[in-house]
Amino acid sequence: MTNAPGVYQGAANAIAAVMLLLEFGMLRQALARDQVRLYAAQSALISVLAVVIAADRGLPDLYVLAATSAALKVLAVPLLLRRLLRAGGAGDEPAGVAGSYTLSVASAVLAAIGLAAFGFFAFGSLHLHGPAAPPLALAIAGAMVFVAFGLMIVRRDVASQAIGFCTLENAISLAALVVAAGLPLILETAFLFDLLVAVVVFGMLIRAHHARTESLSTADLTRLRG
Amino acid sequence: MSAALPVQVIQVLQVLTIAVCAPWVTGVIAKVEARLQGRRGPRIAQPYYDLAKASRKEALAPEGASWFFLAAPVIACAAYLTVPLLIPVLTSYGLPLGYMGDILGGGFLLSLASFAVATAALETGSPYAQLGSSRAKTFSAITEPVVLFVVFTVALLTGTDLPYALAATVRSSAGQVVRPAHLLASAALFMVILHETGRIPVETHAGTNEFGMIEEARAFEHSGPYFALLTWGSELKQFILYTILADVFLAPWGLAASRQLGSVALAIVALLAKAAAVGCVVAVIDNSFAKLRLFKITEFAAAAFLLAVLGVFTLYLGGG
């Protein structure tokens, strides 16, 4: 019988595992608005994890980080993304997102399991042991990075790529929380506002793409002419 | 002060509890389902009346079917009734016959039963029965990897593959309950159970549309007492799977730790309450999701596989 890692570590690991599952959920979800909803849930979980670590390690500035991150990533960014995606004006769901898989859903999930395995064991073999770091949560963050890249690759639409990029940031925040929970607050906040910049850039990209092709699908871009 | 029961009696009681109460669990689920749909629903004892009615009817076999057609329901029920000997139904300690087979042994018995029913369906020559058995075999091959990975998780967690050992591990501390490997494996097993009992993916549980049927269609050509045995068998299988989920994975509390009559009786009540709770959750899920198209079943299996694989991954790094 292997020893369980203790309630705090177990809870931290379980939260990280659920974040990875939500990443897979975004991979297989057909509609952009459901993807945004899952992204908000994932961001909420990372705030919860920050609170758990803050309570366990006695790091008061992590509470501030959790609140800022929640305000930004659970409320502001999803709202912004929803508004950008609605920019086309064609109802709630922009054209060209649903069914933009290059693989069937089951194959995409199996391929992503392979990617996750690679990320998992690659980060696991680093043997990083921070003071607040359950090594498993770091490995899960590694897996999330790879699955986020997978999400951007297997979906042929701009919306999924924007969401994949945002969840990439979530994965990196998770890794940062786990490895360096005591990072100065100002740095963490600066990273968070980087995300806003990225969302604005993606917003311009989405609008430009939509204006040219009247769809968010990138399938039209394969016929580039010189 | 109540009397201590001999272990043999408890062993028999385990099988009897499953055998007698399985139709009751089905009745509870049907009742909850009807309530959720705003109907009054059949009484909870209705499955017993159905079994009694079917067993009074005449038994017919299709022309050209061999003896196996009639033997299969008996073999299936015998296999189902052997499984409760191997899993913790009422007690937290192993009974004398409890260690004659591990989780794989239980799995083999369940597949033996399903094999017997599928072969009997082939004997009939009826297209619907054959369609059902061929689908059942194909889809159980798809969910098989999930079950294997759940077993791997159990093996990594406990160092054995005995259901009693896992239940004891889960009981031992809160850390064992919240560890991701345990939660992921339990969730994966729950999805497999939903699939195996015909609840979510494509089958309408009590439907009459032949094209949507998987397991239900296999009993098409049986009649009379043999049909009753097959129906009872699928109720047994459902209750056994719920027992494995509740008593081994999710909530191995409330089992009798001693041989006292009182604690064993309490364990029976606790088991029925747990099975009814699982049944309510299943009924809610069954009612709140649309059925999938037949070819989407791979997506469901892929999701369950993902959970099971992640469970093993997390353990492999030592943190899960």
C-alpha cells in the first residue's frame, strides 16, 4: 500500500488534475461559448489552488493574487472573449468554429493523451521540489502545456487558438504557483496583465480574419496565393 | 448483546442480499426516474412481480437451437451469483471464500456470463438478438482498456488486486480519499458502469426500439422462466457493479467490522441505502443527458479512458 501524500498535497494535486481534465474538455467541446465557459472554470480553479497554497504556507500576498487572477481571468477575459466572438453579429455562436476538428473527437483525445504523457514524464523527470511544490502538480502543468498546444493544432478555427493560448497561460500560472509560490506579487500581476495584451492582440486577429473570410475557420487560409 | 454469526452464514448472506435485493434496486431507479419525468411510476416492488409473471409463462425455444440456448441463462445467473463471494458486500474483513479470486477473477465471471448470453443469442438465428450480442461484445471490447487501467490503479495503490485491500486503503485516511488517482479511477469506473448497465451512451434502458438496443436485445428469443432468469441476471449485474463502486471505491464505510448479528444487519441496510443513492445519481444523469448516437460511443469510451490513464500517470510520479 503506497502512502497517500497528505490532505493538503492531495487536494492541490486533485485541483491540478481537474484543471487538466478541463483542458481536455476544451479540446473536445464543439462550441466556442462552451470552451470559454470551461476556460472560466479552469481559471476559477487556479484561484482556488492559490488560496489553498496561501492557507497552507501562510503567504498572505497569494490571497491578493488569487483575487486579482479571479477578477481578471474568471470575469474580464471570458467576457472579452465572448464579446469578440460575437463580433461577427451572427447570433451567439460564430461561424466556422463548430466541427473544426482535423481529427475525430476520440482520436483527438487519444492523441492528446499521448501528448499529456510526454509532458507529464518530461516535467516529472526534472525532479523539481519547491517548498510548496507537490511534484505531481508541476508535471500536470507540463501536461497542460502540451495539451493546450494540441488544442491549437487539432482545431481549425481562430477562436480555439485564442482559447488554447489563454489556457497555455493558465498552465504556466499553475507551474509558477507550484514551483515559486513566493514570487513577488508585482511580477505575478505583471504576468496577468500580459494576458490582457494577448487577448487584445487575438481580438484584432479574430476581427481581421472575420472581416476577410466571414468565418473564423482557418481552412480558407490553406489556399494562399502569391 | 446480539449473537455472533458463523462466517459461513455471513458468506451466504452476502449472496442472498445481492440475489434478493437486486430487483428492489431496479424498482427504486425506475421510481426515481418516473418521478423526475413527472410521472407517478410503477411501485418499487414491480420488478418482483415482473419476474414472477415471466416465470409462470411457457418456455419456448427456436427451432434448431441447441441445449446451450436454455443453459445460458442458468450459467449467467450462476456466474453473477458467484461474484458476491469475492467482493466486500457486507463485511470489511475477508470471508473464507473471499480470496479465491481477485478483481480480475470477478471480471472474468462477469464476462463469462455475458459470453454465455451472447452465444445463446447467436443460437437463435434471430437478427435482433444477434445484433444485440454483436454490439455488446464490440462495445465491451472498447471499454475493456478502461477497466484494465482502473485495475492497474488499484494495483499501484494497494500492491494487490484484491477488492478488500482497496476498501481498507480508502478507509485508512482522508488523504487516500482525496488523492487524484483514487478519484480519477472511481470516476472512470463510474462511467464504465453507466455504459455497462445501459444507462447513458446509446441504449434506452427500458426502450422498445430495436435499433437502439444493445444488451436488452440479447434476450429477445428467450421466454418464460428463462427470460425471467435473464432479466434477473441483468438486475444482479447492475447491483453487483453498484456494490463494487460503493463498497470498494466510493464509500467503503458502514460495512460490518465484526460478526455480530446487529452490525451485519446494519451493513445490509447501509448497502441498500448506498445502492439506492448510486441509483438516484444514475437516474438523474440518465434523465439530464441526451443519448449519444451509436458511433459516438467511442468518444464516451475515450473520455473514460482519459480518466483511467491519468489515474495511473499520477501514481507513477509518486504524487497521486
